[in-house]
Amino acid sequence: MENFSDLFQSLVEATRKHEHYREKECINMIASEGLKSPAVNEMLCFSHDLAARYAEGENDGQGHVKTRYYQGQKFISQIENHATDLMKNLFKADWADVRLVSGTHANLATFKGLSLASKNNKMVVTPLSCGAHISHDYTGLAGSILGLENVNHVYDVHEFNIDPDKSACVIRSARPGIVTFGGSLFLFPHPVKELKAVCDEVGAYVAYDASHVLGLIAGGQFQDPLREGADFITSSTHKTFPGPQGGVIMGNPTTAALEKAVKKIQFAIFPLSASNTHLGRLPALGVAALEMKLFGVDLAKQTVKNAQAAGQYLYENGVQVLAEKKGFTRSHQIAVDVRSFGGGKKIAQNLEDANIIVNKNLLPYDDQSSKDDPSGLRVGFQDVTRRGFREGDVKHMCDLMLDIIKGKRKPAQVKHDVLSLKKEFCQVKYGFQNIEEALTCIRKP
């Protein structure tokens, strides 16, 4: 076994190498990874002391601090309240909770809270192979931890979406306490509006996992779940929404049943599932909310354009991109079937060897037991868009991907071109370079 000093030196070296590798040498196309601005990173650096503090307690019906069980909270409470209100303002929500440390934690608290409020442990979900996050599934958080009974939406593989008519029948038959929308492989808006009435009919709460599309929602380029009938949005804050790692829940508790649900969700946050809620990220969350308020529309529009351009270009060049008849996507990601080129595992690894980072992914027609070597790739465009890529740049990048997918060149040969392309995009767009720039911007008349 290595001695302590060697281990520590290796830790420091690996960290330095990682920062250089992923920031300077790779084109990052993991759909679940966001890109923080220099201003967000600067605010994180401001918050060293805050990151070491505790703030256990209860919040009120607006998401503001009500009771805390530690001393020294006067500025911490202001920070949490301000971050909460910035998110509420951005998403036109009357209530929000920013104490969640991840999107999965947001799902845990919401699913637990809604099952307590409804006194019903049934939950209708999208099948895992059709894009649901593992936290929705009976094999993950929902089933294995919370003990919820999953019933699947009916999914139309050809439409790459939930079938609203057939799912309405499922909801009426199952009479669940919760109906969920949203997910991880998420190309098109889900039929929230179409299924809201039947959810109300059976008394089910509607939860929408916006983790992947929260930035697109902020930019008005996807769907508006709270206006379409979702009772609660759950989300991470670090994918298309380019903030620090963390989570959020939002809603508009306009009825007694929704007010009850808020209280149960808050109970599921504290004391059931959180103590230290990682306070150091909250100021940076506020910076990201400001950036999305000011730049979110342009960022979201270009992200979707880039994803659609890549889908069309890859399809025209002989790669099977799903949902071709629907324009491939309306989100930040595309789904690509690479079975004929060796499968998702092989192609993802070959692309990584060329410093293009994507992830292998189950496709709706895959057997769930094939998750180690699925048919597909999931390719996201939020990172490259924020670095300044436009449609022409995306097509150039797709040419490099095609060289790998089709075996025209070896990864080591393509890697040289990847490094050259990456050097052209060294600045984060659609945001602030520092906190002073943000303050100057909002002070302008």
C-alpha cells in the first residue's frame, strides 16, 4: 500500500490533471453537465466560510427561513431567502426550496412528501429505458428507498414521448398519489397539459423533474410546467441551468391540498433527509439565476438550434438519430443509435479516446439488462453552446465524431483536431466574467 505522502501527492496531481483535461482538452457533451460562468465560480470562491456552516430548521409557506436551531444565522438566513426569491422570480413560482443538495435529493423529498400528503404509495412514471431518471424507478430511489409502487406511463417509441390517451387510462386504473413527468433522456415536452385533468380526477399530485431542461424552461424554449399543470417542479441546478451543483423544488401552492403538500415536502427535507444543506452554493445559485434572467432566452434558443443542427447533420451523414420525423429534438440533447457501428459502449469509449466526451445510453427499445452496452449515445449541447458554438461549429464537431463513429480515422488522429477546435472557444458566453460586472449591469438605469 502506498504511504500517506505518496497518496496525497497523487491526489493533488490527479486533481490538477483533471482540471486541465476536462477544461482545456475535451469537448464536453455529457447532457447532464453544465458550465458555470467565471462570475458563478468567483461567487463560490467568496463563500468559503459559508460552506462550513449549518442552518438546520423550518421554512415557511413562501420558502423563507422561519426557525433555525443554530446561532450565527442572521446573514445565512438573508442569503437563503434571497436565493429562494431569485429562483421564484425567474420561474414565476410562489414557493421554492433551495436547500436540496442535488436533483435526486429534490426527487426524494418531493416523492416522500407527496406520498405522505396523498397517503398513497403508487406513482405513475416514465419507464427507465424511455428516459426516466433512476431516482424515479422501482430499482432506484422511488422503489428501493421510499418503497413506492411504480406504474409505467405508456410510452410511444415512434413519437419518443408519453402517449397521453393510453396513459390517461393507466392513471384512471391505477389511481396513484403521484404522477411524474420529465426525465433524463428528454427530447420533447411531456404531455402535462393533456393529462392534468385526469390527474385531478383521481386526486394525484403532478411532479415534473426538470433537471435536464430547467435552463430551457427559464429561457422559454421548452415548456412551462407550472403553467401547464404541474404542481411541483424538481430539479438539479447544474445542467442546462448553469449554476453550482445542487437542487431546487418549486411550486404554486394555491389550494389547501397543495399547501399541505408543501409542508410534507419541507418535512421530508428537514428533518428527514438533510442536516447541512451545503450553504456555500446558494450565493452562486443567485448569480446563475441573474444570468438566466438576462441571457437565458438567447442561450436556450442557441442550445436547441445546435442540438437540432447536429441531429440533422449526423442523420444526413448516415447515422441513425432518433425522432427524425419530429426534427430530432426540442431540448439540449439528441439520442443516437450506434448499434450498426459497434454499440454505445464501444463508440462512447472511442470518442473519449479522441477527447470527445459523451455517454452511452439505453434507448426506448433496448432491454434494460443491456445498460452496460446499450444501443445508443446521449449527446448534449449546453456546454459547447455556452462556449460560443453555433450551428457551423457544431457541424464541424460532428465531422470529427463521424470520423470516429464510422472508423475513418483512429481516435489519436482525431484528438489533434479536437484540441485545435477547443482552443477556438476559450471564453464562457451568456454570462458575467466576474461579480463586479454583474453588479454594474444591474445598477444601470
